Amino acid sequence: GDALRDPSEGFTINAQSRRNRGTYQTARTDLLSLEVLGLLTKSRVGNKFVFRSSPQLSEHLRTLGE
């Protein structure tokens, strides 16, 4: 996905829900789950959370695929 193409690209919950034509809650759950798995990191920018790919994203994906 986009996180692999541009690791510096940040994802907000609102942008993710629009991108996937889903609900805010679904996007929130998905992004928080990916953070728990170590695939994304979360930081607060103003009143929003911004998610970015983890520096170890490729390694984590390889491990999950095994």
C-alpha cells in the first residue's frame, strides 16, 4: 500500500476512512491494530493522530508472511 511506497507519508484516521470509503470507526480500529502489530507508529499532531510506517515495516511484513 501507500505506507510501503512512501514511508514518510502520514495517515490520519479521516483520510484513511475516505481513501477506503469506510467509516471513521473502521479506519480507527484498522490503524490502531496496525500500530499494535508494529507496522505503524502513531504521533499526535495538533488534535489528530498521524500514523506513519514503522522503520521496521518491511521486516515485520516478512515475518507476518511466514
